[in-house]
Amino acid sequence: MISTETTNRRFACEVDDLANGESMTIPGDIAVALYRNDAGDFYATADICTHEDWSLGNDSDLEGNEVICPLHMARFDITSGKALCFPATIALATFGVEIEDGKVYILT
């Protein structure tokens, strides 16, 4: 069987543009929140909280592998997108991340 799925590779930032424990929004047709956890690993999810229309990349708190939406304190696991507490019940979409030559790319 031949797969008809395609993956778009989008440049997000330079590795050094995002410090450990920070996040940012990568705009585009699909807005993506890019996170760098305390260990220096990169993860990407949909930017908008599934509970309310709020940017997680630009205005959230990152604690380990959990992102917290400040609007109503919903928490999500950035590695899986899983909603971890109420009021959020719907997981965030997740995206692959590749690092190449000091550049971070998101796979959408």
C-alpha cells in the first residue's frame, strides 16, 4: 500500500532562540506551540488550548513536560498532548520536531 500522507517541514527557530523552560508560537496555517523543556528537549503541539481560545506558545507556563494555560489552569503533557486536568478534556494535537544544523523544524 502506498501512503498518500505528506509531511510538511517548517522552519521554527534556531536552537539557541529558545531557552530551556520556554515556549513560543510558530505562526502559519496551523499555529504551533514549540516548547523546550528543562532538559533541553523540543516538543510541539497545537498552539490553542482545547478548553478556551488561548495561545499556549505565547502565554503559558511550562513546568517540566507540562504546559499550563493561565486562563483556567488547564494542564497538558507536551510529549503526548494529553489533557491532564479539568477544565480541559480534549488532547492537543502534537507534531514531530527535527533538529538539523542548529535549526529547529516542525513536521506538520
